[in-house]
Amino acid sequence: MSSNENTVRIVDSFEQGKSSLPGNWLAGAREGAIGSFAAAGFPTPRVETWKYTNLNRLARGAFDPLAEIEAPAVDAWSGLFVDGCDRIVIVNGRVDTAASTVGELAEGVIVSALSDAIEEIDPALEKQLAKIAPDEGAPLVALNTAFMRDGLVLRLADGTVLERPVQVVHIVDSGDTALALHPRTLVVAGDNSQATVIETFAGADGAGYWTNAVTEIRLGRNASVRHLKRQSESTTAYHTALTQVRLDRDARFSSVALAVGGLLSRNEVKVAFEGEGAACKLSGGALLRGRQHADSTTEADHRVPHTNSDQVFRNVLDDNAHSVFQGGVIVRQDAQKTDSSQSNRNLLLSAGAQADTKPELQIFADDVKCAHGATVGDLDEAAMFYLESRGIPPKQAKALLIEAFIGEILEDVADGVARDHLESAVGDWMTGLGKAAAE
């Protein structure tokens, strides 16, 4: 880890502004977290899991975690709102109550902004928040715990079903102020409950800021949660994120995370199998150009027998963009009958693009089924020839192949409006590709 003068500055900012952070009952947890971050500093490439992603420029940046910026009108961002959802809107790190909409909920379902949920001591919340994703050994998680102010809290009692998806939209339009934002999402799904959660991150063009997000998800027995994430940050911003999931017996978790924004981004998903019969599917990828860097790092920790994990990641890279895939699978000694697979494919559209891929299996059991595969290549010349031979112009043929390639990660998104939300991000990126080709 790297502890430098900027680490000291961040710790000093915490000491000066901690009294302004919501939730007095969290003071002890915040103090412990900032101490953990101060001791560790920022991760460096000397840490194996950060080998391909260098945070030196981020670590040297003067990002302000406590600045209060007047929230702009969100009308211009309404295209990010998914129809038919309950919605929490966070602008420049603070909840926008006027833009947020939560309709009538079934008994046993709680949807609220984090800042509202932590105003009073709630014994149940106290046992859940900052407990699913521990700070130990994770300095960026610790930093989030120290400064977390707003986000989403979703709790479902046993047997409840969230009829509508819930979306949390993070918008940054901070002008010349370099904000550091530490949003926290907490999802606790009781036994036999069901929910769909959509996280959307976006920022104004040219805005330089840092989003450091943590999402904690715990599924009870036979619970089912779908998690969709669209990362459309400013291309001059930084985005680091961890989603930590814990699965009880027969729980089902599926995730799709798509990155098109950010100068540097890292989306980390860790799933711990704590009950037999649990299963997860992790899908994701990135569409990048210029000098963008996107890192997808996963860990499926099979701790008990009869569990399944499937990972499918796709990246499309143009110009001098750089993608990273680190797909980790751990099969512990008692986790017999584990079934796990990984697939990472990377499509390079230019000679300057680069993809690092490292699927990794750690298997300590002997009765398992595990597989992985990774490819890096350019557009299929035979497929291009086939399309062009049938009268499709080269630019259109190229676009069709790219859309089909990245579309593989969206195959399991059955919800029409949720899928449209992710596909619109792909469409926006493809429009930029078309402009580049025209120039």
C-alpha cells in the first residue's frame, strides 16, 4: 500500500469534518475505518490484485470529500431514469428529495436514502451496515465507511417481493470543484424475497471527480436479487467500486455491470457462498476509447458444497484504451460438488488498444467442475466479409458485430426497461464510434 502526504490530507479532512457527517451512532465505525485507511494508504501495483491498475494519479489528486456543491436541476439527466422504478437520486453526493420518487411499498419493504435511514439508531441497520463488506484489508472500503453520507438502503422482510425495480442514480455536476464521493448501497433480502436493483453513475462532461462506491448485499435463504449497474461517469473522472455479496442456502444472485465512462475505473464484485445450493451469475464489461482504463475484478468464494458460479465478461477497446479482467474463483476444501465457469473475451479495434486478462482458479476440493477461458482479438474478417457481401456498408457491419459481441452480457436481462437502460449506454458509445469513423 502507499501512504503519502495525500493520505495525511484525507485523514486531516476527516478530523476537521467528521462532526458534519450524518448518523452519530456511526462515529465509532468511522473512526476505526479512517484509522485503517491511514495505516494502509492507497493500493499499489505491488498488491497482486492491483497489478494492472495504478492509482498513483488518483492518490495524488486533491479531491474534497466534504465540499457542499449546490445541486443543479436534474431535468437534463432524466434520460437516465428507468421508467416504472422507485428511485433515489443523489446529486453531488446529497440526496435530491424532489427528484426521488418512492411509491407505495408492500408491507415489510423499506426503500430509503442512506442519509435518512441513519438519522436514528436502528438496531437491525446497525447490525448490517458496514458489516457485509469489512474494512479490513480493503483501504478504499474503509475510506468509504469513514465518509459515507448518502446512497440507498433496501431491506426486504422474509417472503416479500419488490414489485418494481429500485434505482439509485448518482449524478455529479460539480463545476470546477474536484469532489470525492463515497456512496453506500445496502441491500438486505430476507428469506424467500425477491428484488431488482439498478445503480446508475453519471457525470457532466469535463468534470474531474472521484466516485468511490461500496454496495453491500446479503441474501437470505432462497432469496433472489438481480443487480444491474451502468457506469457512465465523466471521461475525466475516476470510479472505484466494490460490490460485496453474501449468499445463504439456495439464494440466487445475478449481476450485470457495464462501464462506458471514467478515465480510470475499477468495478470489483465479490461473492461469498455461505449456504449450500446457492448460485450466482456475474456478467459485465466495458466499451472504451481514448486512454480510458477499466478494470473488472471478481471473486467467487465457494465455501460450502453444491454451489454454482458463472462469469461472463466482454470488453471492446478502441484507440489506446486498456481493459483488465481478473476473475477469481476459490473452491475451499469442504466445497465439494462446486460448478464454476469463467469466460472473458476482448475485442481490439485498434493497434494501440490493450487487454490484460487473468482468470484464476484456486481449487482445494477434489470433486468439482471448473473451467475458464479468455481470448483477445480483433474483428472477425470472415464475418465482416459475409456482411459486406450482402450489401451492408463496412461501418454498419462493424457496428453490428460490436453490438452482437457486447450484447452477450445482456442476454439474461429479461426486464425490458432495465435492458433498455444498459443498451442506451451501448448506443451512446456506438454513436461516438460512428463520429470517429466519419472524421
